[in-house]
Amino acid sequence: MTSSSTTLSLVDTDPAELAVDAIVIGVHSQTTGPDATSGPAGTLLLADGAESIAAAFDGKLTATLALLGATGGPGEVIKLATLGTVTAPLVLAVGLGPEPTGAAPAPETLRRATGAAVRALAGAPRVALSLPLPDNADAPAVLRAVAEGALLGGYRFAGYKTTPQPSRREPVAEVLIAVPDAADEAARAEIDRATAVAGAVRTSRDWVNTAPNELRPPAFAEAVATAARAAGLDVEVLDEQELRAGGYGGITAVGQGSEAPPRLVKLTWTPVGETNGKRVALVGKGITFDTGGISIKPAQGMWEMKSDMAGAAAVGAAMLAIAALKPSVTVTGYLPMAENMPSGTSYRPGDVVTMFNGKRVEVLNTDAEGRMILGDAMARACADGTDYLFETSTLTGGQVIALGKRIAGVMGTPELCERVKVAGDAVGEPAWPMPLPDDVRKGMDSDVADISQVNAGMDRAGHMLQGGVFLREFVTDEVAWAHIDIAGPSYHSGEPTGYWTKGGTGVPVRTLLQLVEDVAANG
């Protein structure tokens, strides 16, 4: 199953004269000042880019929008029939919050607003955006944000319905972005980049949203490998026999309870030409469905465990974008895949498993399976050789309890954790550094093995930290590493908001790409 696609293009035509089905403008909330226009619902100020539209309404546009209930709040959407005042039959005003002082709205504000606007215009084949785009050093980041918001807000998973749904409108097919100079090469480069990046996010979302009976480990591995080969990446896929022979005890143990055997997919991007010599490894958890195994989960909400492979989906999709963006740094992705099922062949609490790096793990909870497959993949990445290792996974419910549904937790080498935070802030995928306390590790000492899988004495206290402490055991000393726990941000179960639709979000594809480009530029 794949989602419908939206195309982007730049135009420098007067927005009031564009032959489109709708035109999007921005509105700010404003409470004071001589230019404020008051109405029953509050006070509004038109954002830059809406000048010609406002002129066509003879200065009555803000008052009319206010009568319709507009407040300018972030992401608010108000539609207004133009009745021939401009070429487009419909104006959509999207709220941008208070007017920023001396600058354009923050890129994330515009990204979310654009996503909300394009989603609200589903069913309109052709839409134009006339939003504030600064003519300064911030221009590339702002244009990138608008373009990404349009492509991601317009996403809709194809789904499995057998009959047409009258209420289901197709996503906007074409989005035109009004800019001062549509021929500007830098602006066109931003559109090309946004198309590649958003395309990767949409692919990640598609994989996460696919029904788990259709994306078991062999099928997931084949889907990733096929897309990667088409993108020009080097591909290696290890099946269950090769995993067993290679000593991947964690992946093998978790996967042995399912009739759909595990896989490890390795994807490599090798740049052509001069590089800074740095190497990056990306590792993503690929549990295609997580019942908890013998330590079975409660039934309520278990259907969302189809998203337990969101880390692998993000890494696989990021590698596709890397092939398109061609950064001057070697990048290798590792996607361990397994299905965690209860059966007569499942691994058990009490088992001792020998991992890829030779460490022996005492299993205390089969629902802590993600760290088992990741330990093998991270050890393999270090054995292959890398300078930086970024791992991402829907690892713990503790992340959601500590940081909520929007902010990822990040643990590992302090300097690299800070780098992840900066990258996440830049792209609108926030992450917060967390500690790896010694007392958490001490409680994971095992009487019979090198380490236990969880800290039994703490139970679920510090649950997110326990996962990070365990994974640290599989990273060699010379490798800088960061573990990004996306249990909350990877899947959105509520109503659509901003450029997030219901289901998989594609987090942290854009963070990983930002990090790779940062390493390529700065080492």
C-alpha cells in the first residue's frame, strides 16, 4: 500500500491572478497597534504575502475573516469564498499565532500551518500558497519548512477499504508556492530537497501504517531492499540461517517464536569524490509486531504495536533520501527485523542469550525485545567500523511517561546527544538528552550472565534509562553514539494536527538526515 503523492512547484505570478482552486494566506493574532482590525472573534493581522488578496477585498478581508471566527491562533483554518474578487474561488486563511518581531514566523510554525492548510483543502486539485517568505539568510529554512509542510500535511495512507468512501477526498495533487523569483536556483534546490526528504518521510509512514499481516519480517526486508536497490544503495540481507550462523543471538532469540523468520538488512551509501573521512551508522528497531512474547502485553491498544518497527522504517527511508541527497560522507543503515510472538518456540524469561559481540544476556522479560535485536545490530555496526552511531527505536513506554508524545528521549555520548537535540530543534522533531545513571546499570548485574535485560529491582522506574544503559553495552569505546527513543513521537493516534496525520509520523527521518548532513559538513 502506498499513499497518494503531491507535487510542488514555484511561481512568481501575482497570487490574486493564479488559476488555482484555492489560495492559502497567513493571519496573525494581534491585540494592539494602529493596523489591527477588530471583529467579534478577536483581532487579526494579515501576514506578508497576502497583500494583493487583501487589496482585492478592498481592505475588508480581516474583518470578514474575524466575522467567520478567525483568531489567528496557530494552525487555525478559516475558508472564505472569494465570489470573483480574485481568480481562485476560495481563500483559506491559516493562523500563524502572534506576529513575530522583526522576522518571519519560525520555520516549524509555518511547517505546521502549511500542513494544516493543505490537509484542509483535500479534494482541491490545485492549490497556491502565498505565505511569508523572508528575503534574508532565513529564506532557505523557511521555504524548506513550507514545502515540507505541504507535502506531509497532504499525506494520506491508501488504506484497505473495498468500496469508495463518499467523504474521503483525495489529497491536493499540486501545490504552487508563491515566491519573488521562481527561477532562483537556490529556491529550486530547496524544493528538490524538500521533495526528497518528505518523500522519505511518507515512505516511512507507509511502512508503519501497513497492516502487520502484510509486513512481517521477510516482507518488510524485501520492501526495503527493493526500494534501496532502486535508489542505488548497496544492499545485504541476512536470513534466519545466516543470522544463526553469524552469532546474532538477540535477533534470533526474539524471532524464533514466529513462523515469519527474522532478518537483518544492511544498506550502504558510499559517496563519490572527496569526503572528510567520517563514517555514520544508522540503526533502527524493526519489530513488525510486538505481542510481548511470553511476557504478553494487555490486549487493549495492542493493535498499535504494528508501529514497533517505526525505527527501522525511519532508517530505511532516511537511507533512500541519502541516496537522493548524496552527502559527502559514508552512511550505513542497519535494520534488524523480527516479530515478537508467543509460541512453543518463543524465547523465555530465564533464557541466557549470547549476543553478536559475545556478551551473554539473561532474559527477564520477553517484552523487552527491542534492545535484544538492537544490541546485535549496534555491535555489528561497530564491528564494521564507524565514527558515529545513531540508533532509533520505539523502545520504552517510559519515554512517553517522561517526555510525552512529541519529544523523543536521547541517551548516549553527551556531545552527540546535544547534536541530536540541535538537529531535532532545527527540523521540528524535538529530542531531550537524558542520563545513563550508574545505579541503573548496577541493578542490571546478573547472577548467571554478563548483564540482565532489565533492572528487576527498579521494575518500570527509570524504564527509558534502563533501555539506554543496556544498549551502551554493545557500543565500542571509540564510537560516539546516541540512542533516540521515539515510542511517543513515532505514532500519532489522535486527530490530525499540523503536518501529522493519524498513524505513523515518520519521526525521526528528518532528524537523521540533518545529522548526516551536519557530519558531512562539519565532521
